[in-house]
Amino acid sequence: MQEIKINAVSVAERFMKYVKIDTQSDASSSTTPSTSKQKNLGKILADELLAIGLSDAHLDENGYVYATIPATTDKIVPVICFCSHMDTSPDSSGENVKPIVHKNYQGQDLVLPDDHNIVLKLSEHKDLKNQIGNDIITASGTTLLGADNKAGVAEIMEAATYLVQNPQIKHGVIKILFTPDEEIGRGVDKVDLKKLGADFAYTIDGETLGSIEDETFSADGAKLVINGVSAHPGFAKGKMESAIKILADVISALPKDRLSAESTSQKEGFIHPVGMSGTAEQAEANFIIRDFDNDLLKAHGETLDKIVKEVMKAYPKSTYTLTIKEQYRNMKEVLDKHPQIMANGIEALKRAGLNPITRSIRGGTDGSRLSFMGLPCPNIFTGGHAFHGKQEWVAIQDMTKAVETIVHLVQVWEERS
């Protein structure tokens, strides 16, 4: 087995360059990508891929980056794609990110300089106990970092560069795909799988060092619109039925000790409100509904409808509409039909000197939908933690191991073909 030496400094510099580019997506936008600024990073990535010799690298009109690393073997090997998303979550600002490297972490609290109220504590971030002696990257305290998923982007880019520079490493054709809008559930809406031409894929979008994930939530989105009865507030007695207050009653009636994001863990599902707006006349809320079991997912949607119906009994003049739409489904249903994908991923982790951790994601990735679109796609770790918030962090050493894993993985596929 050939020794792989990844340049940790290069990985870190690449990552810190990318996080400074604001790529926050916007669920209220109807365009693709949802924000044009995502293309700013896409153009940089396409140019960098061209610069290392991938002649077909390009950014398309919808904000997707495609590229091909040619095979270095005469064997017939399945075409493998590595995928990460370029956008960052709307939950926290991604503008003017200032990455900070905390060298040689020794278990201390990390107080972020631009807001001393933002503190990373060992007691609250359990994975920090495994980072003693490592170099931790955080933002400065006023933004998220963007490790979700610019860590994955940087790792794929570094792996691509390494493979091009080391043609003695045997591998089949490798495809690279960077997507927009994953954080708002539209990451593969306009991907061109025919052009991509891959047989199997791996998203590099996970968390803890050594983890590989073959199971996600199944997910639905729900939109509730309340049509109330408006009246002048000075003369509203016996007339007004405020849509805002009706909606507040619905939210208040949701279960608090179960079926909520804040009260569930492991394989437990939930109904979670993610946005509200409105007036006395009309108000609306958006929900995400999640479970690993499709039958339970359907039941959660029915629970929400029952709660709304019960609340509406007190407001006979008002009406509502509840629309529930499928977002993605548990990818395990597909991946179990292709056991070699996980087996090869686990072998690559072992060759990188890691203890493979197979687990489920309480969330989703582009791989969830890609799997059901005909491109089976589990998820490999990036090393990032505390996604979507100002305490987000990643260790440089863990990112380096992710790059190493990708390089080992393409060799495993070649050897076993």
C-alpha cells in the first residue's frame, strides 16, 4: 500500500480561503442557485480545477461545478463521484467570515474574539476531547464558520490536486460535483446526472473523524396557511379572529416532551417549525417533519393536521390549508442494495488509520436524494462540528485525514474491480 502524505497547510489554507466567500443560500428565493453569490465560489473552484489540468471543469448556469479526473488504470472500474455543497446555512450569517486557527489545543475554553459571549467549552463540545494537540479553526464570533460544507469542498479539491500530481496512484475515472442550495433542500434539483456520468458517489459532508453514514432521516416539508378574520382593533369585539394568534395557538399545541427537535435523539422523529410570518388576516408557518421510518413520518404529518383541526374549532369563521410535500427519503433503502459502496468506504477509513464509525444522520445530505435519483451515495466525515452556528469548528488534522480517506478510497475501488 502506497504511503499517502497530505499537506495539512495546503488543506487549511484552501479551506480558509473558501470560507471567506459568502455563499449563504436563501429559501425564499425562486432562482437556481437561490443566491447568485454562490457562483462566486463556484467560479473559483472551476478555475482551480482547470489550473490543475482537469480540462472539462466548468461552472454551469445553475451554479453546479463539474469536473473529471481521468483514470490511471487499464481496469474497468466503476466511475466514482465525490460531492460537496458550496452554500452555507441561512441560520447564521456567512458574511465577512474571519477564520481563526487555535494552534495546539490543550482543552481550554476557546473564547471567540469578536463576541466574548461565544465560547467553545470542552464540556459542551464532546469531540474536543479528541483534539488535544490539534489545530482548531473557528470563526471570530459574529458568523458561522462554513465548515458545513466548505470543509468537504476543500478536502475534495485537495484530494483532486494530490491525485493529479501523483499519477502513479491507480484509480478509475473520478467525477467531482459541487452543488448549490443543499442547505435549503434544493441541492440536486438541477443536477445533470447524465453529464456527470457516475456509477456511485460519496458526499463529503459528515461530521466526526472516521464516520461514514448510510442512513438519513426521511423528510417532508409542511406549509400551514391560516386565513383569519380581520377587523379594526378598536371595533374588533366579536368580529376578529386573528390569524397570527391562531397560528400561535397551533405552535403552542405542538408536543413539547416528544416529537420536537429539542426533545428527541437517535432514531426519534419530530415536527419542527422553521419560519412564521403574517397579519391578522393571514398568517403562515413552515415546518420540517422528520423520521427514519416512512410510516412514522406520515403519521407525524397526520399529527400536525389533527393539532390544527383541534385549534381551529375555537375559530369557526377562519379557515386553513396544510400542504405537505416530500423533501427526501432515507438513503439506506437504496444503499443496502449496493453493499460494496459501504464496504469500500470502510476499508478506506481503515487504511487511513481510522476506526470506522457507521452511523445514521439526524439530517440529510445531497446523497439522500441522489441515491433515489439513481446515484447511490453514502456520506463521509469532514471533521466539522457544531454546524449552522457561531460555535462551528473543525480540526486541521481531521480535514487532512478526510483527504487521505478519499485518496485511499479510489485505490480500493480500483483494486477490487
